[in-house]
Amino acid sequence: MASRQEQITAIIDQLMTNTGTDVVGAAAVGLDGIALASRMSSEVSNERLAAVAATIMGVTRRVGNELRIGFAEEIIIKANKGMFMVLPAGDQSLLAISLRQDANLGLVRLEARDAARSIGQILTMVYSPN
């Protein structure tokens, strides 16, 4: 049986396959900012990426609470050379995705939600008390 990390990496690989060249990298990270599995370029520090993704989600959750708009479903940062997306993957982790500037955001969002749900299910099974 594949390890948790191997299962999550397979989901990330499938996300990247399903989105063509739009996704340039993706990682599953814990809410504590620890990288669980990653397919980012060698130019990107997995540790820093994980910390940044957890921080972004933490700040966004505080904003959501303060403004009483609810729980963040996804965060998208659009910059002049690309985009960065973070979304919850279950209760204990996040999916962080680096995108090309002209990526098909609709397709990526659909595939990312499926990938995040699958990652969340794997982690729920791992941490389930039964």
C-alpha cells in the first residue's frame, strides 16, 4: 500500500496532468506550515512555500471572521508573472498551487477543488481515531 505522502503526490501529479501547462507547481501543506508533499520547481523552497501558504490562510480566516463573511474557500493572488492559489484540503491541510499568468483559472479551480477534497480524505483516514 502506498504511503500517505505517495498518495498525496499522486493526487498532485494528476492535478498537474489534468490542467496541462497551467499549473507550474503544487504542494500539500499542513496548517502548521509544514510541507506534506510537493511538486514545485527546484527554484522554490518547499519549506518557505508551506509557511507562506499557511500564513495566507491564517490571515484570510481572520479577515473572514472579522468581516463576518465566513470560511475562505480559496485564495487567489494574481501577480504580474503568474498566480498563486491556496485552498483548504480537509480540516488539517491546504493545497497551494502556482499557476502561469494566462492559466485557465476556471479549469484549475475545478481540478483543484477535486484534488483538495481527495487530499483531505486521505488525511482524515490517517488521523481518524478508528
